[in-house]
Amino acid sequence: MHKYGTYDETTGFALSEDYIIDFEKLLEESVKYYFIKGLVDNSVNTIKDVTFRVCAKIALSDSYLSEFHSGITDDDKSIAFSKLSGNALSRYLRGIIILTAYLNPNQDKVKLADMLLKKYDIEHILPKSWNHYDGWTELSHKKYINYIGNLMLLERKINIKAQNEYFRKKKEHYKKSDVQDALDMLSISDSGWVSRKVKEIHLIKLKRLLNFFGLEKQLHLDGTLYGAGEGNRTLVCSLGS
């Protein structure tokens, strides 16, 4: 980055507005590519060539986008779609949940960035240890506990206080969070965190991810339906159920 920026002893290193836009685009495309390839292949060897070509083109001030795009095949997109919709995220679960929080259209990105510099956890809204929570059975608890819809980013100090509480008690802690996904929970009734609501939130978050990764076309290939909802449309099918 040093070749594109300037350094001042008072203000430090800085990029011009044009280069900031270019750098943000590079970050976005990198996140898309490496997450998809990670979900599909989970291997460093499969990304080496594309990474080298991207770096080479950036060094020559050439467009690198085609390298990222050509490195993701239709099969990659289909597999990534299946893993995202089916909660088969393995070691990438934590990163996906953080990304989901970032993609919330009402999220204050500055507050989120500040929060990520501190300690945070992945909160299970329905607690990991089963109890007689609002009508949940052991069977339904096991089925939905690791749905994307039941997971969210949360400050560690808030997570510690909320982690094993009933939903109505959790909301008292969530209202202190800077994570919009947590604040969105406040509009749900005290006894409203049931399987139907988990699936609803799961599908909203899944739509954010699919739009970001450019996988929305896979929905049509999978015979999936849309309905009115967050943003322009939201999924109404029960993916991964």
C-alpha cells in the first residue's frame, strides 16, 4: 500500500479517497473469494495460483477482478450455496456469523469495527445446554441450536451475562449491544423465540450472505421461492430443514 499513499509525521499514513475505494473493493472481493473457496475446498493449495495472479496484477496496476471471478466455478457456487443453506460451515462458522452481522443493513459499521477490536463471542440465542426453554424439546433444540438464525455476534461481557438465560432475560442484555442483530431481537416477544422464528431469522441472514457472495441465482436452480421481506425480498422456503 505504501506506493499509493502518503505519510505525514502528524497524521501518519493516508490513502487518497480514490485509493480508499479501490482498497475497500479489494477487501470485499478477497472476502468473497476466500470464504467461498474455504467452504468448498478448505485447502491452501487451491487458492495459490489465483492469489499470485491477483497480487501480480495489483503490482502492475492492472484490473484483478477477473482473476477472482474466474477462480470460482459454477460447481463452487453450488457447493457453497449448499453449505451455507445447510449450516455445514465447519471452521468457517465464526467468520460467517461475523460477516452476517456486518451485512445487516442497519448495522453501524464504525461501532461494529470498534467492538471487534475488543473481546467478542458467538452467542447462541437458544442456549447450547437444553432446558425447558419456552416449549423447546430436546429434539427441536438439537435440530436448531446451530442454525445461522440462532447464532449472532455479541460482545463477550454481554454474552457472559446472557448465555444461559431465558429469551425474555436475554433481551435485557441485548439492548446494551452495538450489534444490530442483537438489537433486532428486541422486537420479538418474550416467548417468541420458537422454531418458526429461528427459521425466519435464518432465512433473512442467509439471504444477506447469498446476495453478498453472488449466489442468489443458485436459489432459482434449487427451485426456491421468494416473498416480501427485508430489503427487496426474503426467502420463504425452509432451506436446510
